[in-house]
Amino acid sequence: MIYIARSMGPRFKQSRRFGVNIFGNPNELKRGPKKDGRKKESEYAKQLNEKQKLKLYYGVSEKQMQNCMRKAKKQAQRSDMILGDILVTTLERRLDNLTYRLGFARSLRQARQMVVHGHIAVNGKKVDIPSFVCSVGDEISVRSKAKEFELIKANMEATSFVVPYLQLNKENLQGFLTTYPQRADVPVEVVESLVVEFYAKKL
């Protein structure tokens, strides 16, 4: 299976629009966000922008975001966690995202392809649903054929940082979600409280 890179132009434009490196490519912010002298953003516009950023970070649709928000609300009612933190850390634990965070893929898009094509296992069993939410203690591993191992190993050579809630075994191409992600450790530049406010009257 060969993963074909798509044009990054429009995606870079989105990163420059928000002024943050959403897709993890060093070239994204070579040109800063456009300053066109528009009037100050309304509160609704700020909320909308943060919601759009969060969707872009995790590559989710509006329907997926709303479903995640509903689940986060239910969890918040049963715990003392902040709703925005629950939303972000739930998205962070998606299988496609953890596949990317572990360095098995160069991008979230490539990680999603790997999951869909059955190259990733959770606790030794194939899982081909990118939105599958992993739990603490889960093992995420590569179950690809030898030819694809070379591509994945090449991706991992460029991996210099793994988030604190993941443990990586490069030799065996496996990783573990060792603890529940803390919001401060999640490398996502979003004001999630504004996302919560955006959906407050909609869901």
C-alpha cells in the first residue's frame, strides 16, 4: 500500500488563517496570518474560529464533533472534569490521532489511511475505525506486512518527541496509552472554552 501525498496548499492556508501550526509541517507558517484591517472579531466569530481549529487539528467532520461534544457533556455530568478538557482529551485518544502521535505516520491523514486499511491493532486485534477511542492501558501496534514496515520505520526515524501519556517501543512498532491525557500536555493550540460556548445553545 503506497500513501500518496496530496497538495498541502489549502491546508497551509488554513493554518496561516488561524496563525497556528495545525498540521505539524514546518512550512505552514512561513507566511503569517493575513492582516486585512478588518474590525474586531465578534464573540461568535471567536467561538466559531476555535471550533473550526479544533476540527482541523483532529480532521473530524461537524457531525463527529457534535457527537463527541454530546458524549463529553454526559461524561462531565458524572465527573468533576472540565467539559472543554474532556472534549479535547477524548479527541486526542482517537486511534488515528494516537497512530500519528506515536510516529507511525507522517500526518494525521496518513494515520487515518493506515487504520482504515487494517494496518493498526489495538491490544492485538485489528481495529479499522479511525474514531475508535482508546483507553488507558491499550496497546497500539502495527500489523502491516514487511514491505510496509519499511515505510513506517522511515516515518519513525523523524519522530523526536512523544507526548507524555504515550510510551513508544520503536523496535517492536508498538505504543501504549499509559495514562489519561492531561490538557496541558496535549499539543493543540485551541481555547476549548470557546468551543464549549459555541455549542452551548446548539446541542
